[in-house]
Amino acid sequence: MSDLHHSAAAGSAAPADSAAAPPGPQAVPRRLAALALGAIGVVYGDIGTSPLYTLKEVFGERGVAATPDNVLGALSLIFWALVVVVSVKYVLFIMRADNKGEGGIMALMALAQRSVRGMPRLRLVIALLAIFGAALFYGDGVITPAISVLSAVEGLEVAAPALQPWVVPITLGVILALFWLQKHGTDRIGAVFGPVCAIWFVSIAALGITGIVRHPGVLAALSPSYGFGFFLRNHAEAFFALGAVVLAVTGTEALYADMGHFGKRPIQLAWFNFVLPALVLNYFGQGALLLHEPRALANPFFHLVPRVLLYPMIALATAATVIASQAVISGAFSMTREAMQLGYVPRMRVLHTSHEMSGQIFVPWINRILLVLIVAAVLGFRSSNNLASAYGIAVTGTMVITTLLALVVARYQWRWHLAAVIGTGVGLLTVDLAFFGANIIKVASGGWFPLVLGLSVFVAMTTWRRGRELVVREIQQGGLAVAPFIHNLIEYPPTRVQGTAVFLTPNPQAVPNALLHNLKHNKVLHERNVLLTVEMLDAPVADEGERFEVQALEGGFSRLLFRFGFAENPDIPAAMAWCGSHGGPAFDMMDTTFFLSRETVVAASHRPGMAAWRDKLFAFMARNALPATAFFGIPGNRLIELGAQVEI
């Protein structure tokens, strides 16, 4: 055995904030301001449009009576929910748990699992929790665009009630336009949406100020005593009202998932200096209007708008809800790539939409399936009031799981004292579980929809993960050991041909099936043979010292291992080029042939592993997954694929 050689392979993307040269002192603030503006547009669109429907649902048909005390109590709950859930939990606590700059529940899962390497049972629990949280996030990704756009277009009912039949068709048109825009990427979209969303926040803040000026006593609701009084007066109804109050903090999970797009600092600056003040002013302005004019209860947001500005505000609200949807959709793209690299979803085509930010991507398949499901939600529920009954379960369920995973990281990676972890956990989980419990009652009235979506995604993700494990096990059990195989070739040498043969294999200790088939059918062996294995790490970016390893074997054979982070693009030809320029073996691509064994999965009922229906589901997903050659960037004119059948 020879010594191992390490170096950096550039088949992976550079970290999001890296640059070829240090920026000048004036460029840093400008870049930070530009990213903060983009974050306002992409990250905060969801939570920024919550004022369209939150108070309306608190006091709606299923809500509490809009008495002055209840109005102040609801405002107090909304304000402290924004402070505790968004500011304290997500912006200050959860965003500390970044996995080398990447956020989202899959990145958090990888970070938590890395923190407890020696605890296999805890790692399994973490994986199952994270997969279920990710599945619920997809459910949120369907409900958010539907309710956001519907609530904005419903402003037409206030301006001109005769336009009510046009609400759903206009909503569908806006959603179709939104999904058409996705292919341009969050970089370009953020540049356009950022200024529009900034105008939105300035506008809702100005509207809120006009309401507060009429009734400044509404500011008393900043005291938490009004929130406690709300519970003392309304008892069980107050608990149920939390199911509507939570609408004010929806979008926080997308905030965390989009961290890799813009970075932690711009997101924090945008929240504390711009978004939070605008939201608080608008909510309190709506509350002041309800104190002054209770008949505005039907739609307090649009009743706060002066009549002459109503149509422009509807147009601006529609644009803002498009932005709100973008926050969740881009978060779904990021989470899908992370889940794909970690082995929880099949390989899909991923397009990078920015030359500067490696986290800005577009996943066409996810874009299409979300569009179909969102259109179905709009046609099925037909109003924001009906969708509000379905909203909240997926969001609060994911919030609970995110808190649990972050507590694991705090305990085992940050080395927090157990008392600090318990104290933080009790405080955050009390709020999270209260919101989750208040939304459980919505299951019969529409909450089943995101739950069914989430459970379907959970089954698909766990099936793919388990199926891949079974396939790898079958390949390893049927493979020959490399050392005696090479020794046998040295004793009985086959015909050798010039050039390099690269055999992709998940098990570097076994002879790849493609190599065996090549010898059996072509009866030749290349002068130089490389057994190539790709390993995906539980970090978003591989460190330079672990990018590749090379091990020379006898008889012209060698092992080559490439490592990529889950947020990187696993481009094998680019990695091989860098391997040669950083101390590893050099490859002439014109003289190199890639051999790959494409496994055809067959569901076999007589084999233990998964239920027969899951075997069939996995086989279906395997047939429709992106080929490994396209996923790894292997050129078709340098590739030979040899088929193999695997029973699971």
C-alpha cells in the first residue's frame, strides 16, 4: 500500500462568500446592502405578507369576538410571537446552527448527526425527525403561495364586490407567471423583487402609522400583560386563536432555509432594521382601525388603505405575495439539493443561476410538481379563509422539529451546559408546542391536506434511502475482493490496450461489475485502471485537505476517492483536472474512458428488506432518476455503460 495523497479538487463550488481577491473597504458595505435588499425580496416575502390575513383570521368566523380588550390581546400575542419565534429563536438562535453557511432542516440534520457520531440510535432518531420536518416543509411550500396570492387578489372584493368571481382565475394567472420566473434564479429575481418588497414594507408601515395616529392607545398592546389577559378572558377560545396568531410567523423556516442564498448577516440586518418595524407598525395600525371602526373586520388590511389607493395597493400586494411564494420555493430548491446529496431523494437536474452565490439554484422537477399542487390547492379551497384552516400544521410541526435538532447541536457541538439546553428547550418548545396544538384542531377542516402531502413525501424519502442501502448491500455481497482479483490478473495477464479506464463504484474494496463485464465481453484491460468512488459529506463544502485521496495498487490499478459537500456540484471531470494540478494523478480526458454499471432494480418479494409496494416504489423512482453520468458531469462521448440487474 502506498501513502495517501490529499489535495483540493475544484469539482465543487466555492463557498458562497468567497472571492478571488479581498474586496475593497467600500465594496463590503455595498455588497452587504445589496444582499440585505435581495433578502428583503426573497427571504422575507412570506412573513412580510402575513398582515394580509392574520388579524382577519383571529377575529373571523371561527375566531374570537373583536372586543377592544381582545384586539389589544391579539396584538400583544402577535408582537411577542414575532419577538420570541422570529427574532430570538430563528434570527439569533437557529441561524447560529449554520452548516458552513448553509441553513435549512437538512443542513441542520447533517450538523446534528455530525455532533453525535458515536450514538447510532440518536443519529437514526435525528434522521427520521429531519426527514419528517423536510416533508412538512414541502407541504408548507404548497399552502404558502396559494394563501398568499389568494389573500392579495381578494382585495378586489373590497374595491369592487362584483369582481369576486374573477379572484380564482386571476390568482391562477399570477401563480403561473411566478413559476415561469423561477428559471431566472433568485439572484435576478431578488434584484427585481428586493426593491418591490422594500416599497411594500414602507407602504404597510405608512398605513400602520396612519392607523396608530388615530388611536395611539393601541400601543399599550406592546405589554405582554394584554396577551395574558387574552387567555384569562377567552380560555379555550384563546388557545384556538393561536392557530391564527401563528400565521404572523409563517415563513420563518424559509428564512432559515434561504440562509445559503444570502448569508446570515444580511438576513439579520434586514430583519431588525427594516422588516420587523414595518410588520409591527402595520399590525398595530390594523388593530387601531378595529378599535375605531369594528365593521372593518371583514378585511382589516385593505380597509386600512385609503379608497383612492386601493387598486394600487392591491397590485402591490399581489406583487408582494409573489415574492412571498418565492421565499418558500427557493427554500424548497435548496432543501431538495441537500436531501439529494445526502441520499434521501433521487438524483435530479440542478441548475445554478448565479456565478457569485453557489446556493442560488433552480430544480426544474420540483418547480413543476409544486406548480401542479399549488394550482390544485387554489382550485380545491378557492379562498384564503378556507386555506387558513389548512395552514399552520406543517409550519408548526417543522418549527418543533427544528428546535429539537438545534438543541442537539447546542448540547453536543456547542457544548452548552445541560441546564442551559433544558432551559432554552423548555422556553422555545412551550411556544412551539402551543402553536402546534392550536393547529391540530384544523385537521378535519383542511389541515389534512398538508399532512397528506408531508406523509407522502416522508414515505418517498425513507423508501429511497432504504432502497439505496439495499442496492449497495447487494452489490457489495456479490462483489469480488480487489486484491486477489488483481493478483490473478498479474498471473494470467489479459490483453492490454493503451489509455486510462475509470470505473465508478460505491465500494472501493470490491471489483466493479463494469470491470468484470468489460473483461468478460471485450477480453481486454487498459494500461491504467482507476477505481473511482464518490463520497458525499455531511458538510456543505469539503475542506481542501479532504477533497480527494489516491491509493496506488499493483498491476496498473489505483483507487481514487472524491469527496463533495452536500451543497456542492459533484463534477467529476473538473475534480479530476484539479486532482492532477494539486499533487494527484494527471488525467488526459481524450485518453480516458469511463465505465459505469447501470443497475436495473427489480422488486423481489422473496427477499427481506422492504414491503413489496415500497420495493416497487423504489424501482419506479430509480428508473426516473437522473442518470449518474449526467449528475456527475461525465461526457457522453467518453462513457461506456454496462447493465446489471439488482434484486431487492
